[in-house]
Amino acid sequence: MLIVGTDPLEVDRLLRRGVLRCPGCAGELRPWGHARTRHIRGDNGGAAVLVVRPRRSSCPGCGVTHVLISASMLVRRADSAVVIGAALVAKAGGAGHRPIATALGRPVSTVRGWLRRFTARAHGWWVSFTGLLHALDPLTGPVAVRTCVLGDAVEVLGLAAAAAARRFGPRPPWQFASAASGGLLLGPLPVGGR
């Protein structure tokens, strides 16, 4: 999988022009059909459902195929990155999973799962986004650490997104987080943990 922009026409244009590169070997990706249709729930309690059919690509260099996922989504999630991000921000602010689920119009078990997954990976994301923050803005001072690793990770993610916006232009913070994490903000832990 490869995280790309949010405009499917622009992604298709870049793919056809040979601009997109294989994350494995840096070979030129070529069009190779489409992945299955997906229904992504947006905000408003899931009333806004976006139907997407991600583009597929293949790399002639290494023979690997890739699904091109929009930066507005996370891998293997039926909810948009902005909805999941809102849950993480609310949790960092001290809210529990039940009130968050009610506010977002999502099942309690779904929200609890998001929060558990992110919490299990929070330290690794804190480290990754702190490094990214300092790469984007070398003049940034030290990032304060508090007692809540989830809150620290969400805070440094926001700081890195703001630094990226200052450097490259505006982009919604959770699209930045999706792109910077390769869509794996809630993905499986790598072998050996993070």
C-alpha cells in the first residue's frame, strides 16, 4: 500500500505520468486496475459515507503491486482519518471511550479498539513524530513529556503537522498523520514492537 493525495483524478494523472514511485525499489509505478470498493464513514455520526475505489499500481522493477490509499484514510479502517483523529484528541483531553463514541456516533467497541491500538503504539509514534518535527523545523525546542504517552504522541503529531504546513503549505493534520505513518497509525505492530 502507498498513501497518496486525496484527489483521485490527480493521483491517476501522476500514476499515468510515471511520477509515483515504488516504496520498495523506487521503480516507476504503472496503472494496474482498481482495488475493491470501500465505504469510508466521515463525520456527522457516519451519515456522510464516501464510496471509494482505490487505484492499484504495479512496479515492473520488483513485480510488486500496490493499492494507492488516499491520505484521508487509514489502512484497514472504515472510518476516515479525521474521525479517528478526533477520538484520539478527545482521549488526550481526558475523555473516556464511551463519551467519545457517543459524540462521534460510533460503536463503543470501535472507539475503544482505536484507543487501545493507538495507546499500544503511542510511544513509537511519539518518537517518530518527534524526529519528523525536528526534521521539518530544526529550530523547534525540546518537546515536553507529560505522564500520558497517548497525549504526548497526539501533541507531537499536531506539532509536526503544523511544522509541515508552515514548510509545505496547508494540509489537514490527520491527512498529514496518515501520510507520515504510511496509513498505519492504527496498524499492526512491527516484529519486536515499536
